[in-house]
Amino acid sequence: MRQKQTLSAGFIILSALLFSACNNSLEGDLNSNLPPETFTVVDTIIRIGDDRLTSQVEISWWADDPDGLIAGYEYTFDSVTSSTGKWHFTTANDTIFLLPTPPGADSIDFIFSVRAIDNLGLKDPTPASLTYPVKNSRPSVAFTAATNNPVITFPVIRFYWQGSDPDGIENLSHFECCWNDTTQLPYKIEITATGAIFEATDLQSDFPLCKVFLNNNTVAQTELMSGLALNDSNVLYIRAVDNALAISPYAASYTLFVKKPVSTFLLVDGYTSGGADVVDFYTQQLAAAGITSVDTLPVFQQVNGAYTQLSPDNISQSRLFALFETIVWFSNDAVNSLSLGERSLNDFFNQNGKLFMSVYVSSLFDEQSDFLDFTPIQSFVVPEDTTLLLTDTSSIVSLQTGYPDLRSTSFLGIVRPFNIASGATSLYDARLVAKDNATLSLSGWNGISTIMAKKKNNLGETNFIISTLEIHKLNGLLNITGFFEEVFINEFGL
């Protein structure tokens, strides 16, 4: 019993003490917020002459706060004592800066200052500062190879290049280029350009001005460029200029011969080899029909596996074809020719150009390709288990008034007649022979036999005639000149 009384008394005393403590508040003065202290990773940089830093530098900093947290930083390259200086806020501890040298100078000292801000918004009253001795570096530029790099071309020329600068690509200002002579006033090109098409404006001049299309732009620059020489070898020179006006040495392109067109009529030789005799055939027959002035483009000619006259890309090839009003395209490889034509004849047709195409179609042609979309052909006729042949005396029968019947002079083991596209008109059927692939027996073919057709443009004019037989092999009746007259004089209106 006595023990219980003792415990009760102790509990009462302890409770009283605790109650008394809870009623006492903290006393004294609250400490004021102390500012943070800011530091750069190094406190001094000593570099002189060529040992100075490049214009692109990485700067790091840190800070300490004795009674709080660091919320961020402000930095400036202006004077810290100036009331007009601009401070820039960041939460980062490092940043890469491009410190541009003023135009005309090759070196400068930049004073970088940084101050920390604590979680209560108090700023370091003594910012950390560091001087960066910077030297501008010369930029550089080099030509880059395209898919095709023609050494002979008509005056639509494409080049690509790549500029660089040790101080960072942002330090580049522009490019300057000139044709053939680096002592002339250079042509200025904006820094975003990595290539351009140069197109002559006057095909009658030996030294025409050029339109300049930057990158893949369809609209030329306002200013024209001089210096190009037709029927002569040409070199394009280019140099880079940076924001400090430092200039790279000129880089020289490979040499290419730029042909001066002699006409508005182009023969496109699509043979990979042996096309010279076919060129002679067309030249002679066109002359007999009254067309005596033509240009020639062996578009798939190669030397050491490289195309010598095929344009670098579809855009420049399309502009080149658009230099002409009429094109005769002949080839023993329909895949290459129709593929290129589909990708590069838009400009030509948009300028009301007229095309005659004679391409041999073999069994290798991909029926799923879209090469036929621009032609009068909807699809090819491919009989099941049957091969269609043309003998060396087969008749090519005219389906339209004015076109003479023709006759084959060669045996062809594979012939591809076709279904015409909507709006197209059949011009010729061939008397074909059908070979049963199982029994090898031969019989006359009674199916669709169209081997030549035409289509018209929006003006109602015939602008495209195509034959899947090679025309120079259809002069068995010695009347092919009459065919040329009908096509080019009466149909095309030349």
C-alpha cells in the first residue's frame, strides 16, 4: 500500500514538471539568412598566342550556402558593377558557350561572372569571375561526293559540300563560291546550304549567268551568278567565312565539261553499251524528216563503274531534261529507262515537252513497280505458260490513219504487248507468235498485241508516244522515214 502511494506522488510531480515545460516558449534572436558563396572550377586561366582557347568553351561552377540550399545561378559576360548588365538564370552547374570573336579580330578576353541564389532568393554579393582568353579559329569547307558525279553535263550542275569550324558550327557565317577564277567577286551563299544546283539562264551565250537553287529549293536565289563557261571545262571553288570574318582556303570541285545545247531536241541514249549505231539511226531518220539539229545524252554511259553523264540526283536530272522541248529516248533496258523517266521528267512535261520513247521490255520487268504510272501503258500482257515472240519478218500493223505499216528485221525471243492506260490510244499491233512453254509448240497469238500507244496532255496535244519494240529494228519495209514524219511532224507538230 505504501508503495502505491509513493508511485502516485512521483507521477504527480513528473506531470507538473512536464506541464511547466510545455508552457515555456523559445527565447532569443533569430539568426539572419547568410548569402551563398560561388566558385568557378578554376580561378585563373593563363594562355597566350596560339595557345588561347577556341571560341567554344565549357564553363563549370558550384556554390555553398552555410544555412540553406542553392536554388540556382545567374551568369553574365557583362560588367558586374554595371546596372545595365544582363544576368541569365540557370539551375545547371556547367554550360557550353560560344564566345564569338568580334569581326576582324582573331582574339579577345571574355570575363565570365556567376553568382548563386539560395532558397530564400538571396544572391551572392561577390560573384565568382574568370577571364577566358579566346582565339578565333579558321573555318573549313570540303566538297562531298554525290551518288553520281558526272564529268560531262549540260548546264544544270549540282554540287554538295560540308562546312566546319573548330569553334563550333554556330560560328559559321556563310559560304562564298565562284566559277573557275578565285580573283573575281565571290557569290555569297547562306550557311544553311549544303549544296546547290547551278543552271544557265541563256543557252545561246558562251558565258551565261546562272540561277542558283540552294539545297532542294524550287525557287532560285534572287541574285544570279557569273563565271560559268559553256563548251569548256569548269571548276567550282568554295570557301567558308565565320562570324569573325575569318576565311577558309578555297576548296576546288572536280573538273567537269559543260556542254552548250545546240538545239531544243534531245536524243537520250539509254543503252549501257553499243548505242552509237542506234544514235546514228535516229540522227539520220530525223534529218530525213527535216530535223537536222539535235543534242545527245548517253545517260547510262559508265567508265570504271561510274556514270559519266547521269545527273547527281532526280532534281538536277529533271531540270536538265527541262532544257529541251522534245526528247527521243531509246533503250534496250526498260527498267532503267522507265525508272529514271518516272522520277525525272515532271519538269519537262510541265513545260509542255513531248517525248517519244522506244524501250525494249524483257522478262525481267517488275510488274509491281510504279514505273508505268507516267506512260500510256496500264499493264503488260503476260500469258500464262506462254512466251510471245517476234520473227524477223513479223508485221507491225498500223491502227491509226497516217501511220505506215512496219515490219520487223530481227527475231525477238520475248515481246511484251500491253494494255493501254485510260485516255491513251493504241497506234500499232504486232503479229506475234505464241510459244507454249511446256510443249515448245508455236501458234499465232490472238490476244492483245499493242506494242505502241500515245497519250495527250491537258491541252489536247499528243505529248508521249511509247513503243515496247526498238524502232530501229522495224524498218523491214524501208519506210521508217514516213513513220518519223508522222510522229514528229504531224503528231508532235515540229
